[in-house]
Amino acid sequence: MQELKGSKKILLLPGEHEVTIRQGGYLDFSQKVVLRPAEKQILHVTLQKDPRVQLPTITAEVKLAITPERAAVFVDNVYVGHIDEFNGVGQALLVAPGKHHFKISLPGYQTFETEVTLTANQKFQLKTDLIKAPAMPSHP
């Protein structure tokens, strides 16, 4: 996980937070942290391989043409990565043939879910634009 090494950091308000780290092929890492004003904390993260993830020998190829590209992708309820990992030249999501449940999620947007049945060696494109979630009403 190179995204937050070095001078990169997440800025949070004081209080209690739950930090979750996800990486395709690994189990989620979650930890509660309580921060006081101006406090810095370093989290040491160790990810464990997800036993539910098995690489198929025969595959179907799924291209994801979805905006925003930073949305998370779940296949059969397992996190596999972000849209931008599966939409460029030479990039695709390889899955076993059969029926799969796709969920695309990003805070501030409505979650998109669909089921797709794929055959061996099929090339498929899943295309949509996530819809912004309605703004939460502010309370005086």
C-alpha cells in the first residue's frame, strides 16, 4: 500500500473513527482509533489473504466503464479493487464463467448493483455512471 506512505496522510477530526483498509484478494483490515486535537497516529497494517479468492483457470473478461473511476468494485461480495484498475488498455477483471453479482460503491453516490452471467472466454463491458446521492438535510 504505497498510497499513504511518506508524507501522505489522512486528516480526521478529533473523536472516534473506524479506519478500514481494503486490497483486492485480501481480507479487510479495520481498526478503531480515537484522536485528540492535533494528535498524530501511525497505523501498522498487515493484510491477510482472502481464502474466498481463487484464480480461475478458464475466465471471462469484464471491462468496467463506470464513473467516477475511484468507486470500489465488489464481485460476489468480495472487494476486488477500484474502477480505474479495470478500465484502461490492457486492463480487465478476469472472473470464472457463470453468474456473478457486481456491486459498485462510492460514498456520496447511490450504489449500483447488477448480476451478469458470463461464458468462457467472453469479453463483456459493464458501463454506467453512478448517480449522486441526495444531499442530507441540514439541521439547525
